[in-house]
Amino acid sequence: VSPFMDRDKVTKPSSQTGFIRFVLLPLFIELANLFPNLEHHIIDPVHKALNYYTEMEKALEKEKLNRTGNLLNEKIVKSSDKQKGNQRNAEPTVNSISNKPRAFQPSHKVEKK
């Protein structure tokens, strides 16, 4: 898989911050050196975009960490529930030892009309 095409590693904010840092900002800084009157018109928007995508990238990382933390917690809970279930199933009961089928016994009486 190409470096910028990996779905698991590349996000829009990360690719935008890389593009802005390594392509746009150096280019616009040189343009500002050529045209000093335009400096704040061409560099400020690039800095704003860089800050925006940097914050977006941080938020995605935080969300990703929260999601993996939640998944780990769910796995821990499920595995502990499974262990408890195995312990319950491991204990012999009268019904598990008996080979006789259990008769159906309703938990409440049904009234005839």
C-alpha cells in the first residue's frame, strides 16, 4: 500500500498538515519574500489552515485513544464475564447430574375463562 493511501494510518488532517508544512508554507514564504506587501494576505490564511488541521488531528488522535481504551475495557469485562460463566458452568448441579428431562412447570397459574 502506498504511504498516503493506507486507511489505517493516514487521515485527512494528517495529510493536510503535512502538505501545508512541506509544500504550501515554504512556497508562500518565498512568495512573501518576492511580494512583501502581500505577506500577511498569503501567509496568515496558511497558518490558520495549519492550526485548524493540527487541532483536528489532535482531536482525532484523542478520539482514537478513547475508542481503543473503551474497546480494551469491553474486552476485559467480557473476558471476566466469560470466566464467571465458566465457573458457574463448572459447578455440578442437580439438574446437570440428572439424566431425567425436566417437566415444564409454569411460574404462574393460568386462569380459565
